[in-house]
Amino acid sequence: MKRIKFLFAVLGCAFAFFVSGTAVHSEGLRDQLEGLVYEVEEWSSPQAWNLNKASSDQWQIWTKEEDVMRKRSNGASVTTPVLPQDADRKSPEEGAPPLHTKITGIPNGFYHVFSSPSNRPLAISLDGKNWEKTGRGENDLGFFQIDDGIFELWVDDLYASPASRGWAYYDYVRFVPASKDDIPKLSHLETFTLPDGSTQLSWISNTPTMPAVVEIDGKKWVETESGMRNHRVVISGLEKGKKVRASVTVPLNRKGWGIAETVEFEAGTVPVPGETQKMSVLLTVAEPTDHPRTDWPVSSGVPFAKGILANAENVRILDESGVPVPAQFETFAKWEDGSVKWLICTFRASTRAKLENAVTYRLETSPEFRSSAGTSPVTEAEMRKFAASLSSCVRFADGTQTQTGAGEFTLVSQGAQAAVLQSSGEFEPKEGEKDFLTGHELTFFGEDFIRIRSTLANRELEEPMTLVKSASVFVPGGKGVSGISWLQDTEKHAVCERTASTEGSADVRKEVEHWDGMISADDGAFFLRDAWQCWPKGMTCRDGKVGFHILPELPENYAPDGAKTLDGLLMHYYWLKDGAYLFKRGMELRHDFWIVRPDPKTGKVREVKSEWLQNPLFAAAPAEYYCASGVFPPVNPVREGKWDSYEEAFRTSFVNLEKGRQQRGEYGWMNFGDWFGERKFNWGNQEYDLAYVCSLFFARTADPSILTRGIETARHYTTVDRKAYPWKPEERELRYTHCLGHVNGFFAKGDPRIQDIMGVYQYSLLGWESDNSGGHTFHPGTWYIACLTGDRYLWDAAFSGAWRQAERYTPKYDFRIERSAGWSMNNAVYSYRFTGNPFFMNAARLYLECIESKQNPETGCFDLPQDQTECDCPDKKEHRGGKAFAVGVLLHSLVRFSESVPDTESRETSQKIIVRAANWLLDESWNEAKMGFRYKTGCPKFADSGWYSILVTEGIAKAGEITDDPRYLEFLLRTLPEPLKAVSSTGRSCGKDFSQKHRQTAHTLYYLDKYLEKKAKEKEKTERAERKDGI
């Protein structure tokens, strides 16, 4: 008898049993599969397949895969030949013949049927004629009523696999007993107009479903993914303003049976805000250097409260004399009512020396204003001519190179103050060239300033690393300084060389600690920002071209002393191999180059100092304005006499954060903006969202130095730490976590240089990549920095990372530590707050569903299995409990969810979870004797532990507001003052310590201020009544 595994119900009880003619393997994939499981090799024909031998026209039985019992049911799988990569096969008969699976003897009943994950595209059919391509993960074949014990399926190697070379797997078909109640149900069906005018239709299903079909007037749009719970279909081509009735049909199997819902909407409509309200706000432009500058470009994001500003035309900026200054305004984000949420203001400013002598401008709004962006003094033709002059070259250690021109550019915006050209990103390497792309964003600030933001991307995805010899971008220029070159080859060593230009003159060479990044020529000043901080960097002027060397060719026999120690190797030189750079697949680098051009009338270059280009100006609103705008979560500005000890602790900790970076030299071409990890040899990847902390405290202080650190952090997190070109389509995360050198994979297993630390750090050393968040992926800070700076690249990076989570996590969401759910929820909620896209809120609703299901309704604990490495208790596998600090991260996201979700039911659910969790923190986690929260509950080893995790305080405070019960806020008033005074050090984990303490505490203080003000008013009211009675 063939081996099958199935579940069935008898007298209301479920049983699992095996009927087997072979040995049963334990702890394998087969044992984890629910339902009746059929091995396809036992039920398929023709059986002309090879055993562990690939062929171009035959199927294979593959049993020699590493860890095969865990990966494949019963330790074997049928595989296709290697799939084509360029194009689909012309017919199913080409390649291997179609495989026909006919399963008989199935107990009659109603089933949900699945086939195994195929890893690569597999063609499937229910009739052998009509073929469909499998998606990612297990393939949902739908619901079937089996009345004759027979099920048939055809599979083939018809489809190409352009993303990766290899074969597709066909392992099993399984039947899960179902009832009519298991049929999917849809909810939160709504439309959303996308920026391009198309309509997104989104909804949630209570179970994963097959791709839905949306139909309008006979035209159909099909959902692109299968097995989803968070759904969306984009509908294009509808007439704007037309009233539409759409049907959404979710197939229940591939034979046409399905369920349908309808929705009516008006195509292409967006909210129309009310009239602009009159208001004004001071913008302060402070000079961060010792040298005042004149007529310098400023571009800054200014937030507006909901309903204030209807459109960007109703704004103007006045100087200190009350005279309007030429300015350009761009709407960057909107509120749900259509009013402007973030406005990018670009104008020219002049400064006075020293921060305390800041220049003020006044921004005013009125429905009577009709500002215009104006026309750039540089014509589009001139901009495109300059863009066409750009070129780049990436040279590789194997002697090959990839050279690219500028490519196609799109005019993104055009105005008198700034015009932006963006390269398309479309690039196909020439025959024999590696797929390395250099893209550019060109911003022309009038006639004299050009900012080039260049992005170098490794799109060679087959190999983990590519060995790069050099990477450069070239622009016309360098008149009068031909032959000069700069190289910053280590953090504290730079060399300038100039070859003799005339007969009889001598070569010149000088060495300095830090190169300032600038070369001044007769035809302009050329500047590479963060030149020494992002070492190695270089610049050359030769043959009428200036070369910005993103990765300069390293000197022959390059062997810095720092690379000879384990600490130096793992901190600064992990990327170095054979005098070249190990560059991770899918990764991007992004750099700013500036060109200050001569005045077209005089031909002279204006005064330029490298400090000015290194330190851009920013127009900052008052802290009170930022905090009252509503774009940040509830927070108060720093106020004298309010929580002074905490504000002092923050300032000292922020100084220590920078000291730590300087002491350890946390710089380099992949490091800048990051911190050296808590586990000594792994980088922290901005744990606890340093960019968010900096954004929040910039809002509380209006201090540009805090914003600068946030910008550095966000730019690092969206380039080096991001998989810009993911090589696994099914991957859920686009960020690295706790990896050596951020991205991992720099060392081979047997490398003698790392053997002494392999036992502790092997996962951080050998290419391990986490795809389950684990509580270290965060996008809120990136969203804020994008809006404060107007950097669309940051916006897109935050969007893509959060979107991938909302799409890939939600089919079967689960978590093993509370912070994981917290970060997932956090990313979805903040993304909804910035974009208004309901797809993000629907993801958050699905996270909420899982969070609620895991919380004990009586105790408020999430009763999760605990880390097995943290104790030696004989019953540790049975330990169930919670970790206070992780619950603190989760509570922050739940508080933001409760403030943001539009429906009452979800909001009330989140509030119940918040209150229950706060009760658990106070009643079970708190250890009064230690004046701290137990590291975790559920294990006797930690029963007497105590650590004041300040992360939990926001959720406790919010519980007080929800319930109006003083016990929560009185607890904080009693226990919080001393922890508020704590200062984070300059140590290796200072980035984590700093962010962990400050990312939520300011929100806690907001609720405490609100509570104390309420108490004061009640006291005053009581005293007034008592005085009245006394009279």
C-alpha cells in the first residue's frame, strides 16, 4: 500500500495515522504537513525519470539534496530539467514530457488541496491543456469536493526562470479536510487612487486565497500573487470621474468555482481639501560653520497640520525685512483630506557666522497667494546636454570592466530654484560586461550649483560577492588643474599628487590626515561629500575630465596596519581581498557630488568653501510648531523646567554617541552612520531605529546637528543595509540584521583569521541572512528623514521595504518574540500614516489578529515559548512567558495603530491588548525589590531579575489614558524619575543603548504631562470649591 498521511474526524475527535509500506522518518517535512499527503513519484506517469541525474528532456527523482528530509517530503522530490532562463518553451512537449498525476482512493469529502512549493516556475494544469504558472510558496489548488476518490493534476517545465538558474521541484500533493465555513471571506474592501491616477482595490481575506479576478464592464484584472491574505489589484485605464461597479471574484479552485463581492467607486478621485487657512511660521537658517555664506541653496521639508494648506501655490517666504524671496514649493505628502502634510521649500539664503546668529525667514500661507515655481535659468536642453556628458566605469579584479554612459533621463521637476533630472535605471550590460549600474539624480540649483547623487548598484545576483577594483563617475571639467589627484586611503591618511604639467616643473606630493573632498579649478569647484568619512575615496583631474572615485583603485600592496588585528579586520577591513573591494550582490552605494560652476556673465567661480558643501543649510521651524503639527506621534518640545534631568541626559548621551564613533573610527565606505555591535564583532544596523530617534528629537529641539545624524543613518540604512535588488523572489525582508560588515558573507568557513571566534559569531560571519525580522527591521525613521529633506530615494526605499513585509509576512503571519510583531506593525502603521494606502493598514490589521490570538486575556502575557539558550532548566521547552523590553516595542506600535486605524472595532481591540499588556507589566513582570522589570517571565532563573526597560513606559502611560485609571501613570511617576537620568556611554553598543532609551520616552513624557496638567486642574477645582464652601 502506498504511504499516505492523513487527518480525519470521527465522533468529533481528530486522529492522525499512517498507512505505510516503508519506514517512517521522524522530524522531517513529511511529519509537519497537515492532511492527506501523497508523494507524486508514486502517483505520476510517465515514470521515465532518472535517479539523481539531471537531463535536458527527462524528469529526475532527487534524493541527494543537503538536509533533504527537512526540505522534501519523504526525503525525495521529482524535479524538472534545468529551466530555460531567456524564454518559455514553445510547447509542453518541449523539454521533459508533461507529468500526469492521478491519485485514487481518496476518501470522499470536501478538501482544500495544495501542491508542494516549486522554488522556480512550474506549469500546472487540471486538464492537461490549460496551463498556469506556479507562484511562490506552496501552491494553493483550491477547494474540491471529492466524490469518486480521484484527483488529477498535470505539471510541466514549460515556463522560464529568468531570476535564477536551476530546476523546479514537484514533491507532493496534500488534501486538508475542510468545511463550507473554511471558504474564504473578504473584508475591508476599498479603493485608493494611486499617484499615477490608477485605482488600487484592496481587501483582506480570512485565509490565503487563489488569485482574485476584478471585473468592470467585461474587462478583467487578475491578482498577481497566489496564497495571499492581504490583497490588491491595480486597475488602470478608467475614465477619471466615472462611476464604476467592480466585482471581485475569488476562485475556490481552478475549475471556475468562486465567491464574489462588489464595490462601487468613482474612478481617479482624490480628496479635495478645504480652503487654505492663513498662518505663518518662522524658519531659522543657522550657519553650522565659522564662515557666513551668501545666496546659498536651501531645501527643507516643512510639515503642516491637517486642513491648513490646500496646495503648494498658497505659500510664500519673506526675509527679515519682510520682502518675499524667490522660492519653490513641492507637495511631498498629503493628509487623508487631501491637504498638504509635508511641503519641500527651496530657496536661496544668506547666513551670519555662528549658530547663535541665525537668519530668520517667515513662511506664510493664504488662499490669496498664487506662487509659481518659475522657470529654471538653465534650459532643459542644457541640462540634458550636461547629463549626456556623464559617464562611469567599474573595473573588476578579473580584468574586465563595465562602462556606462548617462542613459535616459526624465525631467522630474522644473523651477527657478531647482530642476531635477533622474536617470531611468534601465540599463543592459554589453556582452561580457558585469551588471553594475550607475544611476544619477541631477539637481540644478540655478545656474551655479549642480548636485549629482550617484547610485552604484551590484545587479550581479548569482554570486554573493563581486570583487571590484575601482568604481568612478566622470564629468567634464578640471581646467587649469590637470594632473592632480587625491586619495583618502584610510581614515586618517590622504595623499595629493600632481604630475608636472610643463617641462622643467616638478611633481608635487603632499600627505594629510583628512582630505576635505574638494578640488578647485578654473571651470568650477568639484566636491565629493563625506570624502574622508566614507574612505577610501578619491578624485582626479585628467584630460578634461574630473573623476569622482566612489571606490578608488587602492595602492599596490595595500596592507594597512589596521587590517592585521582581529578587531581592525572585522571592523574596518572585512571587505578587503587581494587589493580590491568585496561588493555584495543586490547592494547599492549612494554619494553626493557637487559642482559649483562659474558665473555665465563673468566667467568667475564664486567663493566656495568645502565646509559649506559638507554642511548644507536647513530651514528649521520652531520645535513647538513641529510638535503641534500632528505629523509626529504625541510629543512635547523641550521646555525649561520640564523633565530637565532627562533632557540633560539626552544631550550628554547624544554627545557620547558621536564620541564613540570618533574613538573607534566608525567610518568607511560601508560603515558611515552605523555603530559597532553589541556582540563586539557584528554591526548593529541602527537597532531601535536611530533615524526615528533623531527625527523625533529634531522635532523636539529644532537642532540641525541631530537631524544631520538622522540623515546619515537613513542614507546608510537605505543603501548598504538594504537589498535593493533581491535575488530571492519569495524573500520577506529587504534589510540585513546583525551581520558582520552589515551584509555578511566576507569570510569562508575555513578562513584562519576568524577561527578563534567562530564558536560565538559564526552566524554573523559566514553569510547568514535573517528573513524573519526578529525585531530589527524598521522604516519609520526613514519616512521622516525623507520628508524633512525631500529625498525621494529614501521615500522609495522605506516604501519598498514596508511593502514587501505587508505582502510577504501576511499570508501566514506569526512571531516568536513580541518585538517582531512590534516592528512589523510599526512599519505598516507608519507607512499608512505617510502614504494613506490601505494596503499597509490591512497588513496591520492582520498583524493585530495574530497579536490578539497570542495574548492571554486573563494575564495580558503573550505566553510565548522562550529562548532555549537562556537557561538550563530541565523543563525549559515548556517555558511560556514574555519579555518586558520586547513588549515595550510592541506596545509602541499598538499605540500608533490605535491612533491611526479608521475603524472602531480594530481600535478597540488594540486598546484592549494595550491595557492587558500594561497589567501584565505591572502585576507580573515588575519586581518591586529590584525596582525593575524581570528580563522575562516563565523561567525561575529570571524570577528575581530586575531591569528598568524604559521602552515599556509609553504603553503603560497609554493604558492610563485609555482607562482613566491613575494606577498606571502614578506607577510611572513613582518609578521613572531615576531611570530618566541614565546616560548612555561611548561603548560599542552605544547606538543601541541610545536609541533604545530615547525612541519612546518622549511619548511617555507627553502622557505624563497631560496627566499632571489634569491633576493640577482637578486640584485647583477642588481647592476653589473648598474655599467657596468656607466662605
